[in-house]
Amino acid sequence: IAVGNAVVDMYVKCGSLAAAREVFDILRERDVISWTTLITGYLEHGCCEAALECFEQMRLEGIHPNIVTIISSLNSCSNIGATEKGRILHAQIEDKEYFEKDLVVGTALVNMYAKCGSLAMAQKLFDNLKETRDVILWTAMIEGYMDHGYGEAALKCFTRMQLEGVPPDMFTFVCGLKACSSIGATEKGQEIHAEIERLGMTVNSLVGNTLVDMYAKCDQLILARQVFDKLPTRDVDSWNPLIAGHANVGDIGDALHLVENMCREGIMPDPVTFVCVLSACGHTGMSEKSHTYFEAMSKDFGIVPALVHHNSMVDIHCRTGQLDKARVLIQKMPLSPD
RNA sequence: CUAUGGGUUAUU
């Protein structure tokens, strides 16, 4: 049975969920590890509903979930915002008081409640963990506040973490910067920026790109540009926030210049770049130009317009009062409108 | 050394 489980796990880790399922289905015996391996496989492939169905199926077949199964399933709930199911899983933990104080279980619970927007519950469990709190737990809590519109609370949490002597890592910095973006806290952003510089973490492309995004979202385009210019490597994800920043303040000309410069450096626009460009058209009422860019997307750059792009086109025509045209666009969409 | 915890950019 351990060999069979290892084979299922191997296929999961190789990214072949179908093969994993096939082997799982012909196993002569299945234990809690077989099921948990499959459930985690669905989770890792983003099939969270399937993962949760699998959890139910397992119970129907009389296999009792253990704490690992629960942690994995809590993650599925986090990813799809399945609060009720998450609450039920939480209640199903045997030795709940014991496991709530376990860092891994506690973090999975805090993360689940935070992602589902039950911040009070997340905070309560977080407080309960007291001495053992590590950077991952802190980051889950900060991200929860940040993602639900509580930028101030997120920053307070970020500060408290440092006061308690837990050093932030790149994930924490990214959350802190996003919290600044969400409330336009330029000064706090600069403070965090200075710290990132001190630690030499600007060489990390994720952190560097997030800094550009933070300044751009705070409408500090000059500062955004300064960070951008100092990035050791620039990819499309470094250009996009800068382009979006200009697009959002209505600088369509500057936004387009940036796109040109990017192309000149050999970096091709991606679907996000075009959302920025189309959004800029919307903000400046350029409904005619938008068709040019929309067509160039597939013709010149080989990017198949996604739903967001079609939605942007609809938005542009609504903003310019061309509701009839917007209606036609919706009707003629090659994708099903949302 | 068969399964388990946090991550960046865009439209409404």
C-alpha cells in the first residue's frame, strides 16, 4: 500500500493528476494517506471543489481523516473562500484545543479564516498561538487584513511583528507594500522600502516589482520610475505596474511610450499590458483608438483576447455613452460574457 | 527518504 501511495504521489508531483487518479482508482487498498495524497493533488492543481468532494468521498468509504487531511482540505477552503466548509472542518478536528496551538495547524486555520474574510476569528486563533508565532503565521494574518480592505490593520500587524523580533521575509515585505498601496501610505511605503534596501532585497525581482507597483499605486510615478531604473533585471512584470500607473492617472501618451520603450528593449507586452492600455483608453474616452489596440493585440503580438479584454472594450463604450455598441460587443463576444 | 502551513502587476 505504501508503494501504491508513493506512485500516486509521484504522479501528483510530476503534475499528472489524471495519471495519479488512474493509479489511485486501481489500488487494491486505500488508506488515509492514499486519499490525502489525492486530495492534495487536486488542491495543488487548483481543483479545490474536487478536493473537497474527494474528502467527502473518503468519509463515505469509511476512512477517517487525520490532521494532515484536514490541513490540506482547509487549504482548499481558503482558496475558494468556502467559509462554511472550513468552519465544519475546524469543528471536526479531534483534540481541537491541542491542535489549535500547533503552529502548522494554527497557521492553516488562521489562513483559512483570514482568506474567507472572518478576520475576528483569524485574529482570535492568532492570539492563541502566543509564543510560537513565526514569520509565516504573521504573514498570513497581515495578508488577511490587507486583502480585505484593512490596510491600516495590516500595517499595524506588520509593525508589531517587527517589535516582537520576528524578521520579515520577502513575502511579508510584499504584503506590507501592498497594504501601503491599498491606503496610499507613501511614507510608510518609503520606510519599508528603506528596510528592504538595507537588507539588499531589491535584487529580488518580486520585491522590486512590488516596490514599483506600490509607488505607482500611491501615484508617486517619479519614485516608481526611480525604483524601476535601479532594478537589476526588468521583465514585463516590472513594466506593467509603471504602465498601469500612468494609465490610471490618464497619461495615455506616457503609457503608450512606455509600451514602445519596453518593446524596444526586447520585452513583449503580455495580456496584462493590454488591459492597462485599454483601461487608459477608457479613462480618456478614446473608444476609437481602443479598437486599434485591441486588434494589434492578436495581429502584432499573438495574444488571444481574454474575457478581461472584451470586458474592457465594453467598459470603454459604456463610459463614452455608446451603449448600443457596448451591447453589440457583448452579443458578438467569442467567449461567454460574465 | 508515501501525504500537511504564507507570495507580486491589470478591467468592472
